[in-house]
Amino acid sequence: MGATGLIGKDVSASLNEAGHQTVAASRSSGADVLTGEGLAQALDGADVLVDVINSPSFDDEPVMQFFTTATRNLVDAAKSANVGHYVALSIVNCDGLPESGYMRAKVVQERTIVESGLPYTIVRATQFDEFAEGITASLRVDGEVRAPDAPIQPIAAADVAVEVARAAEARRAY
Ligand SMILES: NC(=O)c1ccc[n+]([C@@H]2O[C@H](COP(=O)([O-])OP(=O)(O)OC[C@H]3O[C@@H](n4cnc5c(N)ncnc54)[C@H](OP(=O)(O)O)[C@@H]3O)[C@@H](O)[C@H]2O)c1
């Protein structure tokens, strides 16, 4: 789910290359995590659900609404389809930055999966290398660069996708 995204494309390719049969689902394939439309068809016969969806808006309210509704719909659809493993991608220390609306929404996503009763694995990654320009741009304030006194360790999206695919092939973590 989210197979047309930055991570989703690579996860699908990795799993296909390894000989697995995948269903590349997202709105463009007719599966909408917000309305629930197409989820039952996408998950029909699936052993594993890989959740690498993302919200079109990162603003506090829409992003919370997106992950709350989407994850509830995905959990319900996964249960109805007897999916045996829910794999989701989240963010390192998302529960340590409640000032961020996006991180609060990721915490709700994680909690919904953990409390669903479904076997699950949550892979947590740091920021992707691909967003380095966005990160550095956000440090520019009034013509000055204000960098926090803290180390950061981004990771290439392709490396994250490999880990997510590996988790999908492995047994559940919890
Ligand atoms: N950015 C980072 O540095 C970072 C770090 C760690 C973890 N993550 C996590 O990685 C995950 C994937 O991120 P990404 O950058 O690969 O996302 P992305 O490129 O924005 O892709 C988002 C995917 O979600 C799908 N989608 C959006 N709305 C949908 C809907 N209503 N129904 C069904 N599918 C929908 C999109 O497809 P359609 O438009 O076709 O529907 C697309 O396939 C996110 O959960 C994010 O929190 C990101």
C-alpha cells in the first residue's frame, strides 16, 4: 500500500525480484486508504500488508486525520482478509518530538497497528538522504542559517526500502 511512492516503488521492485507476487496498491490502482475503496480487492489472498503510504499534506490537522483514518481502515481490511503480518514504515524517535504534528500522527499510526491484535513489524528509519535539501532549507531563517547543535544521520531511501522488503519476507517481529 503506497506502491507508487518513493519507498513503495523500491519495495515492490525488491519483492518482485525476490520472486514474490505483489499487488502494487495506491489511489492510482483504485485502492484508497481514506475511503476504504478497493482495499478488500487489493488484500484478497495476501499474506503480508506493507504500509508505506504517506499523507499528501503535512499540516497538523490533515496529517493527523490522514494517518488516523488510513491506519484504522487498513487494520480493518487486513483483519477481514486474514492478513498474517502488517509491516509499516515509521520514523526513529517519532514519539520523542510531540511538538511536530507529523510525528504525533506517526505515533497514532504506530499505536493503531500495535493495538490492532494483528502480527506486525514496524521499521523505523531516519530522514531520507533525498530530503537533505529540504532539511537544510528549513534551517534558513531571515537570511541566516540556524543549525541545531545535534548530529543527524540520514539514510538513502533505497536502503530503507531494502529493510522494509526484508521485514515483509521475515516472520513478524511482534
Ligand atoms: N521522508 C522521510 O525522510 C521518512 C523517514 C522515515 C519514514 N518515512 C515514512 O515513509 C513512508 C513513505 O514515505 P514516502 O516518502 O515513500 O511517501 P510518498 O513518496 O509521498 O508516497 C506516498 C504513497 O502513498 C499513496 N497514497 C497517498 N494517499 C493515499 C490514499 N488516500 N490511498 C491510497 N494511497 C495513498 C501514494 O500513492 P497515490 O498518490 O497513487 O495514492 C504514494 O504511493 C511514510 O509513512 C513516511 O512517514 C519517511
